[in-house]
Amino acid sequence: MSAQRGDDLEDDFVPDELVASSGEEDAAFDSRQGAGDGIDSLLSADEDAEQDEPAPKGKATLAKRKRREKDRERRAKRRKLAETLEVVEPLSTAAQPVHKLANYMSAMQAKAFPDLTGLELNDRRIPETAITDTTQWTESRSLDRLVDFITKILPMLHKRLSQRSKLSGAPTLLYIAGAALRVADVTRVLKDKRLRGDKGGDVAKLFAKHFKLGEHVAYLERSKIGTAVGTPGRIGKLLCETDALSVSQLTHIILDISFRDAKNRNLLDIPETRDEIFKTVLGAPRVLEGIRQGKIHVALF
């Protein structure tokens, strides 16, 4: 019988899957013909060949596109979650209990007087009883909350600030801030009618930039003020070198502790302002005497 050529095949011939297999697979099939595992072996071989076969280029591109879309969806969900989460501010030093504030003030004072002995520092120490407990205030200690802070936490100060000032240059409140720009910001807030009412005294703005000491002395001698806001350098000079700033009506000193500068330092972290506060503001003889007598209270905001 002559060999059958491909052209001699019938037109409607359809090759069987097994016939289309490789020659090696045909030989293996023939050697195992009649055995139960012949078809299983061929099927297994076909599956392995399909796994080894690279995916078409179109499918790979589609898979990459789907992965990118899923990544974008995940990033969008993370951004949305971050936007909805409540921003938790770090706990301010000023929010600590009174005994911790007393220790903090003592440690800062020791830095301002590195050459003093322990006994000498104790003579200058701000007693715990003179520090106002502000732990009931759990909200932000930012300027937009200052009026409410005074109203709720320092009600006696609030009452006095709304009363008419009796003497020139004799504030009820000293507010100590670290820089001229901060002083200006605080001054605007403390002029709020919710604090001063219709009778409260003026709010003095006291810092060295643009103002000579003599100009502030003249202003204080003719002005009835309820609050004096200033830098420790200028307030200290007025307290220690002049009689223009009286403490006869003074009941509270607020230290602007929660505000931090561009280097993330608070009022007492900065060596210059720390030294001026403990040496010429809280350490001014008239102020220190009022603190010891319980007439002047220190609050940290």
C-alpha cells in the first residue's frame, strides 16, 4: 500500500486531539495502549504545556491595567480615611497636673540660674499653690480658644477684666509671649468684648520692636489698662527698671507655653526668653513677693 500523503486526506477530515499530539506522546500512548493511565498522562502533559506557555501580550497588558486601577483605588481609600480621621493634637505641657507643672517650672528655673545652689533656687521657686490648675480644660490651647479658656477656667480673672480700671499702668493680667508678632496676635484676641465688656480697661501691647522704653513708660503713666501683653524682655525692664508698670492690681500672669516657634520651641525652651522670665518677670522683687503672698497666680496656656 502506498503511503498516504497530506493532499490525499479527505476534505472533511478533522484531526483528533490525540492525533495532533507530539510524536513522543504518540509513542508513549502506543506503548501503554490498553492501560488505564494513558489518557491521564496525555491530559497532564497538555496542562503542563499550557502553564509553561506565556500569556498573550494583550492579556498581560490588561492584567497590568487592572493592577494599576486597584492600586489607585487603594490609595484613594487611604486618602479618604486619612481625611476623615480626627486630628489629635499632642498634649500641651500646660495641660499637665499642677504638681508636674511645679516640677517643670522648677527645672526650667534651674536652667536659668545654673550657678545657684539648691537652697538658693528654693528661695526663688514658684510654689505649687501659686500655679493655677487648668486640667479641666480639654480643648485646644490655640488663640481662637483663649477667650473661652479665661472665661471657663479663670472666672475671677474674667470678672475683673470686665471692670473699670482704677489706676494707671496697673493691669489685672500680664500675658507673656515670646515674640513681637505673637504679642500683636494675642493683643487682638484679648480686646474681645466678651472679656472686657463695656467698662474693661485697655489692652497694652508691650515689646521692644519699634517702641522705645520711654514711650511705653509714658503710655502706662497716662493709661488705665486691664491687661498688658508683652515680651519677657520689655515686661521685665518695665518691672525692674521703672515704676510705670504697677503690680498693685495684678492677680494673674499667663505664660504662652503652648505656642511653638519655627524650631518647635516653646516660651521656656528658648534660653533668652527663659532667662528673662525667671530673672526679670517672675523674679522681679514685687512680683515674687505677690506670688509668695498668694496675691498673684501663674497660669500656663
